[in-house]
Amino acid sequence: MSISGRIKAWGVAFAACLALLGGPPAQAITTPQILGQTIAAMPSCLSYQVKGMCFFLSCSLKGCTIRTSVRVSHYVPDAIVSTYNDPLMHPWIEVGKPLAAAMGTVGSAMLALPLDASSAYTSTAQHERELATFKSADAIGNPAGMIMAVVSSGTLPNLPNVFGVPGLSQIMAFPTQELPRIQQQWLSVPQQVGNNVLAGAANLAKLPTDILNKISSLPATLGQLQSAIGNVGQLMQSGAQLGQIGMTAQQLLGIDLGPLQQIANMASIASPGSPLGSLFCPGSASAFTLHFQSDLDSYFWRDVIPVELLYPASWVPTLDEVSTSPLINTWGGRYPRTGHLVQTHPVKASAVYAERVGSIIKKKAQPHIYTPLTPGSGFRYFNQMTDTRWQMLSPVNSGCHTFGTNDSVSLTSYGDGKTSSSDGYTWNMWNKYDCCQRRGTYLFSVP
């Protein structure tokens, strides 16, 4: 079956378990639009490149042989990252909106108080004085990732029946895996004489006793909420179960699949004779996987447990900025990775939040409640997810680019013409992968 035929077959299977919800907010985006915009952007966003050849040792009872596979690199649309002020105005109406509403209930139960995205724990007056903002955010697996799975494997992946709730495994691994790396980072930060604040932050990272005690108590605290959190499939009785998410077969089959055929042809020309499945990195995308939800992560996103203050980048300007020229101009810092941000432009603020969420889910053992992006088996990866490009999906569609452009001396700002009237933004997170298909025990690659 041709690639177009496989995609259309997948489309029928996909559409069979999707139905429309009503009442989209202004400038909202739907699942068909996400699929269509992602596929349309693939020829320009993919940046496909054949890098060389990988060599593997394959042994059997008959002896050992050297086998090879093509090493390729390209970007994959892993996740949809949304930022919003009000769960009811979440820009992704069929998936993000009901998830945000349900998780808002969970977050309120966790903190034993109503969640207010407009003020968090700081008064509105203080926010206005400091030109600060607070927003909620989430990261959900891009359904187009399943289309990429069809391209790479030729098989139709199964849709999950329910959303899974991120667990505590990553935050519980933080003290042993991530904390030593943070302490190592502080060794490279110049300790200026008389900088008591910086010295105090470094000491806090060396002996974060209070913070670690709060983290260690989380299992008992969240265990008491198990009946409230439960399974997201149960939380979504009001309309967010995967069997009730919005798309019709006609809508799906109306999406232009030409770019996918173009990409498949390009890969075949670049490495003639190689199986199509070996010419694409599967990435970490799994449709509708909930990787991060800020209300579920309220303890950390809202600074209840200020663990992000352990990172040097939370204290040292220019250390990790969303900027192409951090010494001259910045949109904001990736750290601390919380919902608090000083940024007057709403589009740039959303971009910084997206970078913060991306920084969390691309790594393991981060001090948050989330599910990390994890590439599938069957491939040998090199430097995965080291580079990220972003595609705005809502309120307007754009190409892939990096954030942080210095527009301080320009007549127009980056966000001009992209502002959302509902203060909700949706971004496509394209991560770069470099891989080759495993064909035994890895030996080396050329180059």
C-alpha cells in the first residue's frame, strides 16, 4: 500500500473514534486544523538530512556479520504546547479545554484553594506594578506523531483509550539524578565577592534540606487525592474521553497529504533501496499523551515548593535566556520554570512559557510532575532533542523558527499580528533527532 493509502487508512481508523464537540472560543484550534497545519509544514520544518552510515555487529549460531543502516537527522512534531489564562478558553477545544478544566479541579484539591491563573499567589496589584504575568500551560502529544509512525513503520498505531496522568517517578528521581548536576552547575558560576544573594542560592543548592523534605512527603500527600485524580478517563466523563474528541472522517480525509508523499519520495531519493521505515526517526510523539499540565504540577509551577530556585539559571541573568543575543536582548529566562514571568508582550510571554515546558519534558528527573518525552526502541539515537523549533498553530499559523529574536530596534515586534483575544496560544514543538535503525550491537557510525 502506498504512503498516501496507509495515511488514509489510518485516517478512517482515527476518525472512527472521534466526534465533534461544540462551542469553540474565539481563535480556537481544532484537531483537524492541528493535523493539517502540521502536515503542511513538514516539507519546510522537517529539515531532512542523510548524515552517513551506522555499523552494527549481528551474531547468530551461524556466526557474526557486520550490518549497516542509514544515519539520518530531521525534526519531528512531538508535542502541542498551549498556554492560557482560563481553562474555559483553552485554545485546543476538543482536547486541551476539557483536560484543563478537569486538572483545574485536581489542582484546587491539591492546594486546598481555588486556582486563579490571573493572580496565582501574588496580588493583582503587585503583578501590575512589576509588569508580571502568570499563565497555565500544558503539553500533549501531537496526533500528527502517529502519522510519522505510519511513515516510519508502515503500520497503524493504536489510539489510547484514556489519557494517563503523569506520576511522581520523575520528581522522586530528582534528588539522586538531577540534584548532583545542579550542584555541579554551581561550580562553574563565578562567586563574586559581596554577592550574598548568589552565595546564599549556591548554599541552598548544596543543602536543600527543607525542599527535599517537602518532595519526600509528596507521595503521601498525593495519595490522599487518588480518588480525586484517579484516571483521566474517569475525569473526562463530561466529554474529553478519546472516544468523544472532535473530528469526522470527512474532515480528516480532506487534509492534504501531498507533503507526506513529497517527504517519502525525498527520503527514497536520498537513500535508494533502503526500506522507508529505516529512513525516519520515530521521535517521541504519541498521540494525546499528557506530558505536562501545570495545574497537576501546581506544587512546583506555582512555587509552593520553590525547587526551581536551586538552579543557577534562576539567579544568574543571561545564563539560560530565550534569546538569540542574551547580552543585548531577551524575551525572558527559561528558569525558574514556573508560571511567573515578567514580560509585557503576551505572544513573547507565551513563547517563554512554551520553552519552559519544553525544557521540562525533554529531560528526565526534573523537579516537576510530568511524563518525559521518550523515543521508541529499535533505533540508535545521537543527541536527541538538542534543538527545538516552534510553529505557532493558534491564533495564527506560522512556519518553524526559534524564539528570542532581537527586535528591540525594529519598527515591528515579533508578536505583532499574532495576539490572541482570548489570551490562549498553541505551539507545535518540533524536536531534532539524529538516528539510525538498530541492526545488532552498535559499533560506530561514519561520519
